[in-house]
Amino acid sequence: MAYSAKVIEHYENPRNVGSFDKSDTSIGTGMVGAPACGDVMKLQIKVNPQTGLIEDAKFKTYGCGSAIASSSLVTEWVKGKTPDQALSIKNSKIAEELALPPVKIHCSILAEDAIKAAVSDYKARNADAARH
Amino acid sequence: MTPHFPIYMDYGATTPVDPRVVEAMLPWLHEHFGNPASRSHAWGWEAEEIVEQSRGHVAALIGADPREIIWTSGATESNNLALKGAAQFYKTRGKHLITVKTEHKAVLDTMRDLERQGFEVTYLDVKDNGLLDLNVLSDAIRPDTIVVSVMFVNNEIGVIQDIAAIGAMCRKRGVIFHVDAAQATGKVVIDMAQLPVDLMSLASHKTYGPKGIGALFVRRKPRVRIEAQMHGGGHERGMRSGTLPTHQIVGMGEAFRIAHKEMGTESERIRMLQQRLLKGLQGVEQVFINGDLERRVPHNLNMSFNFVEGESLIMGIKGLAVSSGSACTSASLEPSYVLRALGRSDELAHSSLRMTIGRFSTTEEIDTAVDTIMHNVAKLRELSPLWEMFKDGIDISTIQWAAH
């Protein structure tokens, strides 16, 4: 299969690889996919408590080149957005940006799911924190 | 010498045509273009003579009588002709056929078609080393079983089935035995004078011959009958009509002649390369070898690099032409059914790499391959959340994953 130049570029130079401390309240962690399906994405967002903006993001992905590129791309796109704004990132935009072929659309869907999972984890933990 | 890129390590998919084979083929395209079926002039006579000489070379490699060799377009056609041909000819004796879950699609899909025609097929499991348990086969054979089909060498994992023992069992129980030997010729010694095999499919392009030509061995003593699937001029004793492609036949004949002459020394050299590749890679943490390591052709090494997805690994090692059992290398999104049949988990099947080496592989290429693979496995594990969890002591099989 031929990959688009953008997929290759993200695969060769993935952005924001790594992990934050999950227990930190400013962090939201989303892990989606399943090893049996050949894709697992872990996306973490770091929200600045003063501004309410995502100031940093990190990912780790087990999956094909398109899955790696999709998650690398969203770590760039979520930065500077509020968690709610991050939810507006749609898989179709990811697929379009990376020129994913139809058989790889599920990679962009997974990346969108990872954002949703990370934001909901962040919100849940901060709702808890607010109550205490 | 610096190897030129990419390094070809996919001999299981196809092999380059040996330059000596190309040389032998060329005159039969232009200068000697005759139809071997033309009985009325010299163009036909010389074409017929070279076709028969080539048939002799193919027969010699497997210890058969030249009259037992039927030309086809390749092993897929041979498998179709053997299975459909035998099933249809012997259907009054019974309607049950047996094969194995790790067979090539050319056998499995043909069996599916026979099911649609009203035959019943049993698909046998293999042991976790990829080999067939003879007791499982023995239990599966019924009074109405007419055909058993088991491949000689597996295309994905390179394991060698015990064809002599399976054949002996089929003979004793009065069942026709077909063997897909596409991946076996030139790699293992085949002697049809000894092996109790009734039908055997042969390919040219896995043994340094051209694509588009193959053969089916049809035993004469005891005589095995098949119904033709291709009708026309009654070529190949009525079993397979169609004008014989002289140049292709010459290519397959020459390739098999060379294989017969050189396979002894070649296998030793390739075994040395396989050991070098294995030694280089087996030190990597969480690496699993798929298929029995002893009962295997030296040309094949199939490994799973746990926590690294196969397609992303192939993307990283772009200097190497290999294949993977990962779903993502096919359109189906299902990981290799062969590795699944060994009882490998989906994730290990997704993490597999099939490396197949051959006549033109070199020590330098193996060393480059080892370095490239090790480097990329390490890089991708740094990117892998599963590797991170493994390193943190979390057993990923205990996690409830959401399927997608």
C-alpha cells in the first residue's frame, strides 16, 4: 500500500510521543482500540487550570502507520483548544489531512475516539476533584 | 559490497527468474515459436520435443514418470484441477473431503466451492507448531471420505508436514491423497517412487521459474482419475486443454533441472543464512517463532515481535521486502488465519513478520536485515502503549478492551 507523504512524515517524525503522570488532575487520559484488532491508541491531554486550555498532549500508539500518524496529528491539533473545543475535531478532517485511503478510515475514527476518551477522563476526574 | 535496496526477503511470495532460465526461454518466443500440437511441420515437432524434454526435468525433480506430469497455469489451477477433478470423478464413492485449516487459499477456496456443489469438507486443526496430528486425521477419515489434501510446506510458516505418513494412512484407508507442493520443490527432497501421494500441485515461480506455468502430478500406478476442468483441444491427455506455452514450459523445466542439480548445496547455504538471521533476532525481548523450528524449510523464518504492529514495522523497515500476518497488509482486516490456527493470539498474529530467503540472498543482506529490524522494533516499542504497560508489569490480557 502506498502511504501519503503526510502519513510518512508523521510516522518518521512522530510529534509528542510519551506519557504524563496519569494521577495528575490536570491530565486526561484516553486509551482506545484493542490489541486483537491491531490498534491501541493512548492520548493524554494536559489542561492549564488557569486558562482552561490544553497546553500539552502526548500519545503512544500500537498500530499501523496510519494509526500512528492520526494520533500524532491530533496531539498537535488539540493544543491551544479547550477540552470542549477539542471534541469538535472530527475523524473526517483527520482522514482528509492525512489523505487516508478508505481501508484506513478506522484509524481516524479511533483518533477521534481517543480525544473523546481523554476529555471525558479529564472532566470526570475534575468533577471528582471539585466535589472534594 | 553495500546491498542495493530494498533487500528482497519475500522468496515465499515469488522468486526472481534465474538468469539461466531466462536464457533458455528466449529462443522459444521468437525463433522457435511453433505450436507443440502442430504435427505437420518442423516448427511443431521441435516445440513438442522441447516440451517433452522439459516435462522430463519436472518429473525428475520429484522422482516421477514424465507421463504423470500435466502442464497447468500454476499451482492454483493445479489445486483446482486436482480437488474438483478428483471429487467429481469419485463422487459416487462418497462426498466427504478433508483438508487442513492452514492450507493455502487456493485449496481452501476450492473446498468452499466443492461444498457449494454438495460435498462435505472437514477442516482439520493443527498443533501449535503448525504440524498435523496424525491421530486427528485418522479420526476424521470416514467410509465416505474420497479425498484428503495436505500441503507439503506451508507458505507462511515453512513447516514441513509428514507427507509419507499421511500418504500411508490415506493409502490404507483407500482415500485419494493430494499434496500442494508449491512451496516444496527445490527445498525438500521429493521422491514420488517412494511417497504414497496420488496428486501433487507444482508451481514454477517459487523455484526460480517464470510465473504463469505450473504442473499437476497425476499418478499412473495405481491409476488416479480426474475430471477435466478446462475443455477444448484435448491437450495433456484430455485432462487440461489449451495450447501449451512452450517458452513458459521451457522455463519451468530449466528451473526444475537447476533445482535438482543444486538443491543440496543451496539448502546448506540458505540454512546458514537462516541461522544467522535467527541468531541475530532471537535475542530481542518478547520475540516468538511461529511454527516448528526443526521441521521447517531453511528458507523461512516467521517471527512475532510482541507489542509492535506488523504493518508499522514493515513501514519502518522499508529497505527490506518482507511480508506480515498483520491484518493491515490485506484488505480484510483479519490477521493471518494460519497464525490463528496455531493458537497464536490476534495481537501476536498482528505482530508477525514472514522473512523468506533464497538463491540470491547474501550474508550482508541478512546482517543489514537484522540491524534494521532490531532498530525499528526498538523505535516502535517506544511508541507502543502496550510495551509501556508490559514494562510496568501490567498483563494486557487482563484488560477489558473495547472491540472496534
